[in-house]
Amino acid sequence: MKKRIIVVGGGLSGLMATMKICEAGGQVDLFSLCPVKRSHSVCAQGGINAVMNTKGQNDSVWEHFDDTVYGGDFLGDQVAIKGMVENAPKLIEMFDRMGVTFTRTAEGVLDLRNFGGQKNKRTCFSGATTGQQLLYALDEQVRMWETKGCVTKYEFWEFVKIIKTKEGECGGIIAQNMKSMEIEAFAGDAVIIATGGPGFVFGKCTASTICTGSAVSSCYQDGAYLGNPEFIQIHPTAIPGDDKNRLMSESARGEGGRVWTYRDGKPWYFLEDMYPAYGNLVPRDIAARAIFKVCVHMGLGINGENRVYLDLSHIDTDYLNRKLGGILEIYEEFVGDDPRKVPMQIFPAVHYSMGGMWVDIYHRTNIIGLFSSGECDYQYHGANRLGANSLLSATHSGTISGPKAMEFTKTREWIDGAKAVSAPLTAEELAKAKADAEAEFEKLMAMDGEENAYVLHKELGELMLENVAIERHNDRLEYCGKELVKILKRWDNIGLTDKGRWFNQEVMFVRQLRNMIVYARAITQAALQRNESRGAHYKEEFPNRDDENFLKTTRVKCNPQTLAPEIDYIDFDHSMIKPRPRRYDIAKGGK
Amino acid sequence: MSNNTECVHTDFYVRRLHSLLGIVPIGFFLLEHVITISQVLGGGHAFDAAVAKLAAIPHDILITLEIVFIAIPLLIHGIYGMYIAMQAKLNPGRYGYMRNKQFTLQRITAWYLVPFLLWHVGYLRFIVKGSEGISFAQMSSYLDNPIVFALYVIGLVAAIFHFTNGLFTFSITWGISKGPRVQSVVNKMAWGLFVILAAVGVASMFAFIG
Amino acid sequence: MAEQKKVHFIIERQDSPDSAPYTEEFLLDYRPAMNVVSSLMEIQKNPVNKAGKKVSPVVWECNCLEKVCGACMMVINGKARQACAALIDQLEQPIRLAPARTFPVIRDLMIDRSVMFENLKKVQAWVAVDGSWEVKPADRQNPYTATEAYEISRCMTCGCCMEACPNVGPQSDFIGPAAIGQAHLFNLHPTGQYDKHKRVGALMQKGGSSSCGNSQNCVQACPKQIKLTTYIAQMNRDINKQALKNIFSK
């Protein structure tokens, strides 16, 4: 009998895991709340890091390893990272064989580009849509496996929760058909959660609208630990949109873009003013904090809104077209202004979550039978992610979680010699889990309070963005934690406007929103307790890194009664590269 | 799908046949028509002379030619063409691009030409040619009726458009013109041919009614 | 203060696949930088129609909002396009939104495009690799061919070409431009071309490339400017070659 593995999420990591499972002879039930080809992985533009060493720079895997550990401010598990960077060139060759349309040199080999935080050219890319191309390659392969009958896709099915056996192991999942709203219980020999990041917790961000972190939060509430959730990467220059914030490549500043806003009726080039040595080329985090300060604390944003100018209009148009053509077109398309003539308006935006579900190096969570891979796990990036390492970690983690899940179905072995003892879920157990989930859903459908879920979400995002994103102060974090409890309370008072039982998006969002609020509490609490500055986590009160107390992984457990986060700190492997001070140089090129 | 290379691909061959028949022989026959009627521009007797030349072809051979090169191709092209036209939902109102308008016209002209040709062939070939015979005098009096004249002018122009636009689509369907530049050139040439043929044809029609 | 500028929407709605469509109008407060998606998000926050009646929020599909996932395709003022890139300032009002009815409607503006993914199976739009494990590294590729391939592989299966094509829809079995372009994409790949005869064979079948009527709307509608008509002509050429081969070599 074939082993059945449930994969939740059809982005790079989920699809990679799916393919690996099929190759190992397993059967996959693949769940996604959208057609997998539309997953958020498509948004990654810049590239994927791998040491190909084809540019005469004597690049080495060790160098990539060191850059990743250093970039992550030494909070990444070094065994895991080493495995990833060693695997990277093989993954590129795999993608090349699959037909990914990598950009090539004149002699037909893969071209490499520079990326921030790395001295060597190490980033393979496919025009400006690398994520899209990589995702499509795996989508195609999984479609091939689908035609062979090894994959069953459940698209437009939303993951609701894991089903635990009476021994507390993960035996399957509850999922809901988004069209018919029917709830179903699925048994699996193992479950892999690959549902991406929680960007939507911060409201408008660079992530897709589906990146709510809801699935992770649901597992967290069922006992899975989170790791390092306080580490959220901010991109300094995003285009604030009415619907979302879109990335504006760092290369705009690299090519001479000046950042300014009006002060006393005159343009104020505040980056040049505040940081004369680096001017507009200060690193991402410093630029983000300066822009935040000018807008939020000084109230000097354009028209009082949270945005400042990123000005290219003083630069020769031909030069701009040659160097930045593609990204300027994006701005023009989504904003309607020509950045060659009018200064662009930008503001920092939440971009990536380094933290996520706690996993060991084999992507096993603390719940037996439950794996997690991709952005939704906490592995590989430590306190800060290098550009072009996200596509790598997403793919690589799938090459671990998939085979390890298959292995588990045979050996039944778990972390620290633990062994799975549960029998597969019986029909009665599945029926009961289904009935419980249906009852929960009926409660949602019956909600008829005063609050609008989408408005409440907007408030949640604004609260998080203001207090937990770019700049963190303990008093603000404490305040935010209390506000989140209030928002959670207000959630109970939501009223559904859509009472329909056919593709009711609102009721699904209400459930996601609750999970987002619970996740937000974990982020906030973890940020509050980490009294140091490291990577993306910055506190003015504690401006330095504190290796003595905080060279540790934050582990968050959810209190099942109060839903409050409970934090402890655990050791991780940092034996290979000794922590050294992380000094920012000027970030170069790319995103 | 695994054995799709083993399929007979009937639909493919019928479609290619439909496309080919539109040019050879139907298109050529249309050209012959336009050339014959254009003789009238040289006067009624010139037209009568041209008709007489065609009539000189031995009867048995003519009938065979008519059946093999005209009747059967027209029937195949017409019947299968209606099937093709029924698979389109015309949308030039929403997508008012030139090529889409051409696509729409190709189908509208097709729907006009089916009854028109039944009438045209039925009356002139079977009734008139079978009795009094085609002549300038007969055509002049026939076309003197303004309704008949209008329907004939429309029919002629529609047939010419259907043919010349068909040349353009033929070049794509058969993979001859591939890129946007060559397709644009072929399209312009097709339009040029349309203008010439339509001008000659319409002028000839007016020449009939003097 | 001047009177609040409004944005007027007329939205074609439908509660379920089988129910009758109806239109509902909404008036939203104008804000700078609005687009169709952000307007629909506003309706979610305050689902009240023009008549002041509270209604269920409009259902539509969107993910990335960067014109790369393909989800939010709908018919805006008569034309199929991505809602995330449809700026209110550039649209004539009232703005009419409708689902792309070439596809079955699920609810409101939400449509079922699974046929497009099924089409990708038909034309075997993949390179049949032996496995994800290490094999020989891939061959070099002509960078010019690779550039052409890149252009096609940006296709996000949004369905604009399908909606614009007069020959695609419930009345026809035409596979549509997207899948033909994808078949050509994999025919360009050094190892993908090993299966070229299968893809060409699939498009030789009923509803394949020869069902194209050359309206050429697809190339105009494609939000990624993929030269679909060029690839359809190329496929026609390849099919002719294969037809000759089938006739004379088998």
C-alpha cells in the first residue's frame, strides 16, 4: 500500500516536497487555497543564490555559507545552513534540466548577478521573474506526476487544522472546500505544512493576499512551537499602494536615486543629512528606520501620509531606461506616474519572515508526524535573510521535508529517538474530527456582531506596522500586546455580511483573521522579550547584539487556554563559524 | 494522450482541406469570374465574346470541371465553413482591433454568401443558362432591378473580401507567414488585392446597367 | 471642503454557477492610487450598494497584486485584464466589472479556469526529466533561443487571451492560444524537444491549432505581450511538417 502524505501549500517548497515524495513512491494529497501555479513564490524577482563559480571569482560554498550565517547575524542553525548552500548548485542544475529559462551569457551558460550582502556574483536569475520561473518548473513536474496518478490536487481547499491522534501525534488534517464550503477530514501518514509567510498580519506588505500565516497559527494553537517569530524583514523602498505595497528595487538608490521629503516647505534630503558618509546608500535597515522616523515621529511624510520621495528625475532619461527600465515600468504601470519625470513615492514595507514554525534540521516540528518547510518554518535565515536566499531555502527545504516525511512513514522515528506509536486515524475518529470542525464552522457562520472583519484586519495591520515592524520599543510592544488582546476580543463581535454557503470568502477570512491575531501576539511578545538588536530586530534601548543572553532561538508555545505566547530560549548549532560583529557595508544592487 | 501521434487527425485534414479549397479552386474561380465580368467594361459585345469562349468548352468536359472543381469544393467549403463559423462568438464591440474586425467580416460575409450563392448559382447557372443563356442583354435587364443589383454588388464585394482576407489567414494557417512583420505585409497585400478586385468588380456591375 | 469625488462601479454579479446574473452598483469615495482590486477591498470593508442597501461583499480572486500570479483577471470596461493593474484614474466611469464568461462562473467575478491547467496536461507542457536527483548537468542553450523561451514562460495562465479569443468558449472545442504558446515553449528546450512530436500531435487533434480563426485578439490582450500569434503560426508550420512526415514516413 502506498504511503499517503498530505502537503499543505503549493509554493516552491510544497511542490518540491511533493515531487520528492512521488519519486520515492509515495502518494500526495496536495492542498492549496489557490491554483498552485498562483502561489506567492511567483513574486520573487531577483534570483536564487548558488555557488556556480563561473565568473572567475573563486567563489566557494564556504563563502556562501559564511555570507548567509553572517547576514543572519549568527542566529541561523549552521548545520542546516551548510546543508542548504551545499545543495544549492545541484538544485540549480535540476532547475536547468527542468527547463527554467535562466538568463544566459553569450556562450549559453547561466549568467550570475551581484546581490546585497555578498561579494561574489552568485545569484542565478531569470530576467526579473525568477520566482515565477522556478515555481512554474515545479508546477509542470508536479502536473506530470498528477497525470501519472501520484498526486491529487485539492485546489481552492483551505487548510483548517491538523487532526491529532489520542497520543497527540498528527494523523491528518481538516480542510474546507472553498466553493461548496464542505468540510472534510483527511488522514495522512505524514503532514507537511508549506504555507508561506505571515506578511498579511502587518496589513499591507509586499506579500500576496494569501500570505496570512493562518495555517501556521492554527498548528501553533494546536501545540506546534514557533521559532524566532520576531524576526521580520523590512524592505526600505516599497511603493505604497491602495491595495498592497509593491517592491521597488534597491537598485533605484544604487543608480543615484535621492530620498527626500518636504520640511518647512523645502526639500529635505534627510538620508544625506543624517548619514553624510553613506547618504542615500545606507543599508536597508537604516534607510527603513530613517524613513519611518521622518514620517511617523516627525510627521513629515508627503501630505502627512506615510511616504517619502525617491527621486530619479534628475538623472538622464536614457541612462535610466538603460539601467532601470524594467522597474520603472512597474512603477509606471501600478502608479500611473512616470518616475523619469516625477519623483517616486515610497515607504518601507514588511517583506519576509525569517521566523516561523520551529523545526529541526530535517524539518520535523515538535508534533510527531508534522513537518514544515518553506517560509513558514524558521530555518536558515537567522535574524535576517540575504537577498536571493529565499528561493533557495524554499526549494531546499522541500528536498528535505519530502524525503524525510517518506522516511518517517517507514521508520516512524522522530526527534531525539522518539517513535510514533499512533495507529492511523479510524473512520470514527475522522468523522468525529469532521463533526467538530463543522460545529466550529457553524459558530463562524452564526457570527452577527458589529465588527467588520476586513476593517478589523486593517486595524491589526496598522497596529503591528506601527509598533512591531521597523522600530521596536518595549513600552510600545507592551502596549501592542495589550491591544492585540483587545482585538482578539473584538473578533468575537464580528458580524458576517455574507451568509451564503457557496464560495463565501468572508467567513474564511474571519477564521484567518483570528489566526493572524494569535500569530501577531507571538511576534509581539517575542520581540518584547528579546532585549537586544540583531539583524532585522532593532531596539533603540538595546542597540547592540547581546550574544551572552540572546545567541539563542526564541521558542514560542501557545497557551491553549489564554492563547497567550509562552517563550523560552533554546540553544542551536553555531559551532562552525564563531560569531563576530556584523558591520554593514553599502548594500549593492538587486532587491 | 500517450497515443495521440497514432490518431487519424481527421479534423486537422478536413480543416486544412477547407482552407486550401477556399484558395484553390474556389478563389481561382472567383478570379475567373471577375475577369469575365470585367470584359463588360469593354462593352456588351466583349462580355458576350468572353461568355462565348467559355461556352466553347465541350459540354461533357465542362460539366465534369464544374462538378469536380466548383460544385464539390464549394459544398465542402460552405458546409464545413458554417460549422467553423458557428464556433465563434463575435466580439468586435469589445475588442475593436482591425484583425478582429476582419475575423468578424470573414464570418459575416460567409453567412451572406451561403444564401447568395444558392440563389446566384441556382438562378443563373441552372435556370438562365439552361434556357435562354447568359448574355449582356440578359444580365443588364436582370440587374436593372435595384434590389437585385444591390444584393449582387454586396455578394460580389463579400466574396472578394472573403477570398482576399482568406489569403491572409491562409498564410498563417499554413505556417507560411509567422512573425508580426510578415503577417502585416501579407495583410496589406491582401487588402490591396481586395481594393483592386472590388473596384473592377463593382465598376463592371455598373457597366451592366449602363 | 470640496465635495467628495466618487468612483462609480457597475458590477455583474452571480450568486452561484447556476443562478442568474444581475448587476449591482457601488459608489466609493475616491482616493488617489486606487485600482480595481483596492476598490473591491473597500467594498469588503463597507459592503453597501449604491442604493444604500447592505449586501454581501463582491467575490473575486486575487493573490499577488503584482501582475504575475494571473489570479485577478476579469472583464473591466469590456476588456479582459488584470484587476490589480487597472488604475481607476485611467478608467472611464462608470467602471463596469464582469466575470470572464469564456469560463464557467463560480461566483460574482470568480471564474473556473481549470480548463487551462487541463490544457497544459494535453500538450505535455513540461520537460520530462528522469528525476530531481543529480544527472548530467543540462546542456548549454543558445542565449537567443533562451530569450524567446523566457518571453513565453512568463505566461501566468490568467486567461486574457482565452477571454478575448472569439473561438474559445463553451461553443467551441478550441484549446486556445495559451496552451499553444506553452507547447512551443517546451519544443524550444534542448531536451524538451524530444517530446515535440507528442505536443504537435496533441495540437493536431480536434480543437488544436487549426481551430484558430486568426482574429489575433490574443496577442493584443496578453498582459505579458507574449507573441502568441507568432507561436500559433509556428505551431501550424510544425504541424504541417509532422503531417507530411506522418503521411510519407509511416
